[in-house]
Amino acid sequence: MCLEFDLFSDFFARRENFLQRLDCRLKLVIALAGTGAVLASSQPVFPVLIFGPAVVGLLLLRLPANMVMRRYLPVLGMALALLALHGFMFGSHPIFTIPLGPCCLTLFADGLRHGVVAAVRLLTAFTVLLLLGVVTPAHDLFRALAWLRLPRQWVEIAMMTYRYIFVLLDDAADIAAAQKIRLGYVGPRRGLASLSVLAGSVLIRALDQSRRTHEAMIARAYTQELPFAPMPVLSVKSMAATVFFLIIIAAFYWVCEGRMLI
Amino acid sequence: MNIGFNLTGSAVRILAIICILLILPAPASAMHISEGILPAPWAIGWFALAGIFLFWGLRRIKIESRLQPEYKPFISLVGAAVFIISCMPIPVPMVGTCSHPCGTGLAAVLIGPGPTVVLASVALTFQALFLAHGGLTTLGANILSMGVAGALAGYAAFQMARRLGLNVAAAAFLAGLAADWSTYAATALIMAGALHGDGSFFAMAKVILLAFVPTQLPLGILEGIITAGAYRFVINRRPQLLQGKMEMGGAA
């Protein structure tokens, strides 16, 4: 049994580099602006111009190839599916037709063009998001989200959930290992029964832990609200870097799309 | 642009099979709409709609927190547990691959649909930021499909089953099944809305739904079995634990 989130991207966010040092609020703003501009683009050129530097950034971080492949594989599959759906289903200028017995599949040039734009947008937006995840620690992102005026309750719940995922994960891994050595996953019926027991056990541990956690929080003067440390004042250097990135994004967009972003 | 609809029924099926083959390497993330798929107006629209349900869920949590001081740690821990459960690989027999449960049916049965929407939004944010499943711009759409459709369908199925006199295991099975299938149906409709371009919305929705069928029909049943098994396990082992928590807004 291999739980899928064995490698959270923010594991790599502790590595020292320029992007990691940049203020988390600014990283979030740049990533959202970049992704928004990519989504608003109607040609593939602008997304490709963002995709290039983002991929270079990922390569410079020297992430494990295995992790990057696992992250990209679903998105590549989705991009190919978008190409196929648009190319074969919509359009009026046929490129070629594949005879398939009594029916046929026709590839359309205009449909394919739409598909390419959609696929490139998908790959670029995904790469930007992946880059954000690997250069920003989780707690910084939560603070940035609170700074962006997300409801405080939501951020509190997110922080507590994040903390206890790893506590419960240790328990889940122990139970799964014990089940495995007792041949709990031999055959689909036993596998399903073992999975159900595992899920139920994780729930019981969570409910037990919630009581203990609340008591521990009360002992630390918890009064229905988690205190947040104040965010540091933004440095001139960080602000300048952010303005530089935003100007680059806007300029690329204007050149490629022939119109202003806003 | 004219719609290239010279496709016959069997061609649509073939196209659906092609799409399945393309998506197969990652069925685990098929339930989440990937970053960048939705055009900006659609992404904003789904965010606005999801915001209404999130507001409702947060309000429920606020009210419950006033009544029960330990409510926030409780739902946070349930969120962590459901997140872990939703990452457990389930073998999908028909296509010989693995997928994972939504977990929203189980959460809705335990804590009610409103807080489940909030927990789903938290889980989806984690998956977008740290696992590269889903995305930030598609968060609204994903909250609607997984959090809102899944939670409401699961909760409604559980309540109806209990009122019809079914036992808790059968009701939990239906909750898991309904939550899973409704999540994928909502995902297909949202994607069709964004991707159909100048073509037919219904044709696109049909193709996407067809692409989901081979994996998601059996997966829904398997999720129902796991939901029922987990719920029954907790009821048998620690009924008092669940009973106390149910008073905080759960379904039983």
C-alpha cells in the first residue's frame, strides 16, 4: 500500500534559492497573475513564453525526476485528451480522415488549433503552480492566504488539518504495514475489507486525537481562535522583484496577444 | 466555426476510448479539473458559485463552534482523516489500474454537508499546492463537483436510506456511491461547459461522461463498500465516539 501523498511538494521548499527567499505573499501574487494571464490568452505563444522560464526554474531546483514525472504524467495525458477532443470533434477544415469500419474520425485544423491553445494553457498553468508549491513552505502559504483576506476560520482549519495529516499518516502507515504482513491485501475481497478497516481505524484515531488536541490547545490558552504571527513588512527588494515579474508578464501578454491584460 | 459533427454513435464511443487511454496513466487525479483547463470567465464564475456554499459551510462551523468548543479541532482531524482515506489507492478491476475515493460521502455522513464543503475546499487546496492535483484557478469548479455535489448527494442518499429503514452500513454504502458518481457527473458537466467551444455542450458532456464510465462506475461501487466498511467499523468498535460527534451536525 503506497499512499499517494508520500511526497508533498513543499518538502523541497526548504532548499535555499532566490525563489524560496522571495516573500510568500509576492510569490502567490506573481503565480496568480501569471496563471490568470495564461488563462486569458487566446494564442499559444504567451503561455509558451511563461512555460519556458517556469520549466527552467524547475530544472534549476534539481527536483527528483521521478517526482516531476509523476506530477506531469496526468497533466500530459489530459493535454493529449484535450487535443484529441478538440481536434476530432469540432471544426470545419478537415486535415485527414481515419476510416474505422462503418464510421470515420476526421481531424479538423481549426479544432486542433483550439486544442493546442487549451493544452498549452493547461501545461503552463500547471507548471507555474508546481513551481509555487516547491519554493513555498506550507505554513508560509497559509499566512499568505490569511493576508489575502481568506476567512480566518478556513485558514485555521487548513493549518490544523495539515499538521495532523502527518500524525495520522504515521498511524495509517503502521496499520497498513501490519495488514500487509498478515496478507491483508491478497485478493480483491480481502483488500477491500482491509482498506475499510484501515479507513475506520484512521477515523477512530482522528476522533481520539481531536479530543486530546483540544485539551492541549486549552492548556495553551486557546480561545476559539488560533493566533497568527504578524507578517513581516515587505522589503523594497522583494517589492521591486515582484513589480519586475508583473511588468514582464504584462509586457509579454501585450506583445503576444496584441491587447492589454486588464 | 461549424461543428464537425459527422461523428456517428460508434465514433463517439471510439473517441471516448481514445480519451480514456490518454487519461489512464493518471486516473487518480481524474476527479479534479486540472489547472489551466477552464477559461478565465468560467473559473471566476465557478469560484463565485462555490463561494456561496463555502460561506454556508463556514457559517455552520461558526455556529457549531460556539455550541461545542472542541468542534474546530474535531472537524480538522476529520478533514485530515478523510484526506488520508481519499489518497488510498483502490484497484479498479475493469481497466487494471488504481484510483482513489473522494471521501466526501464519508465526511458528509460524519459531519454534515456544510462543513464537508469547507473540508473539501481545504483538501483540494492541499492537493493543488502540494500534490499538483487540480489547481488554484479550478478550485471553485472542483469545490462544486467534489465538495458541493459529492457532499449533498452523499448526505441526501444517507438520509433517504435511513428514512426508508435501511441499516447504517447500507445507507453509508449508498452515501459513498452517490457522492462518487455525482462528483464525476458534475466534473463532466463543468468540463463540457468549458470545453465545448462553438460545438454542442451535450455532445461534449456525453463524450466526457463516456470516458469516465469504465473507471468511475466500478470505483463508485468500491467507494460505497469502503464507506460502509469504515462506518460499520467505527460503529462496532467505538459507537460512543461517533454518537457524541453526531450531535455536532452529523447525519445519523
